[in-house]
Amino acid sequence: MPVRTSGDLARFRSRVEALVHHHPVVVDNAYTRWFATGSADRDEVRHLAVQFSVFSHQFVEAQLRKVLNAADLDSYRAGKEILMNELGVVFKPTGAAAAAAARGAGVSPAEHTDPDIVGTEGTVDGGRFRFTAAHFEWLLRFGAPVGLGFDDLGKRRHGTASTLFFCDELLRIYGSEDASIAEGASYAVENWAAAGFWQDLEDGLLKIKKTRIPNLRLAFFTWHNRVEGQHAGHVMEELEEAYFNPRFDRDKFFQGGREVLEAVAAFWDGLESDRVNKVTT
């Protein structure tokens, strides 16, 4: 196998930039751009909550598949960090954050359940599990003020065709047995998540809370907005490490990234179509 050089890496990064960072769903998401205006009514907020809960809850299955198909111990553990945090293990702070916590008065039970309080950095290794720290339970709290309960959220039966297509493609591509395909999908998903859609959702929801639904609990969205912004700084380092692995297949990497972004676009395009056609849950 030819030796890969820093020049090869630079050309590879240019291709990645073109595919991922300039993909339409990353740079021009019509639905979230509209949502950021705060003009969504109660039914539209409900519809977003239901479809997003289906994606978020079904993502747990895709993340488990990613763990099961991990190519090495490091990626196995990295996958479990995400999986266990989704299920309710809060991050245990490390470094300066841990030192600050040690100087404080201890950790209150609320810090293990409320996304307004729980940390966005650290590790689940040594962290504490709480039922109410599961991300799906945070979404349950978000849905309650607009009349949504446990039976209304998270199940496949509540998903539209575009939402279920997205969930199934995540399972197939993001959780792929082929490490290069999975790496491409993971890189694309991380960059999509850090590209601003969380900020659009937060901006819109803050306006809605202020003007029309004052008891909305937004912490699921504000927590993810903070944590995804931090992830963006790490993905390029991980990409470079993967690139110099002898088993890395560039073509399959691009396949994974391209296909998963098409699935992401289908999800948001579905919501935009529902908005235009007045389809609600």
C-alpha cells in the first residue's frame, strides 16, 4: 500500500470540505432557518417534538450498532461514551472541571438529572446513572407543556416516512460494519450537528417561550447546542488519525459521508414539506 503523505492529507481534506462542510443540509437548512424566526405555532412545535423524539430515541439503536461494529478499542470506548450518556450516565468532569467540582460543596441530585445543570464535558467512566438524565426523558419534559406524553413520543409508529428513512439509514451507514464507511458517516454527522441547526432551534424556541408557551423546558436543546459546539474541534484530529490507518479506504469514507448526509437532508426536507403543507402530529 502506498505511503500517505501530508500532501495527500491536504488534498483529502479539500475533498472532505467540499462534500461535508459545503453540503446543502449543512450550509442552508430551510426548515431550521424558518424555525429560528420563532413563528412556529403550538401544533408546529408539537410536530417537531414528535419527529425529533423519534430520531433521537431511535439513534440509540444506531449508536449501539456503532459500538458493536467498532474497529478497535478506542473507537469502541468512544462509542460507548455517547451511548451511555444518551441512556442517562452523566459525564464525570476531568481536569480543571474536576478540580473545581472538588472545591465545591459536592454534587446535588439535580445535577445528575437537569440538562440545564449537568456538564457537557468529561467521561462516563465513573459517572453516575440516573433514569431522569436520559436524553429521551429530557424530551418528555419538553413535550409535556404542549400536551405530549410518554406514549406520544419516540416510537417508530409516530415517525413520518422521511423521519423513518433517516433512522434506518443511520442504522445502516453510521452503524456500518465497514470501518471506513462508518468513519465517513460519523464525521459527517458530527459536522452537521456542529454546523448551527441546534442554534436555530434554540433561537426559535426561546422566542416561542417568551411570547406564547412560557412553560416550555428547553434544556434538551440548549445542552446539545453547547456540547455539539465543543465536538467540532475534535473531529478533524480524529479524521487525520483515521486517514493514516493502513486499512482506511477513502472511497468508502466518502460513500458513508455522502449517503448519511442525504439521509439527514431527507429528515429536514420532510419537516419543511410538512410545514409548507400544514401537516402536523
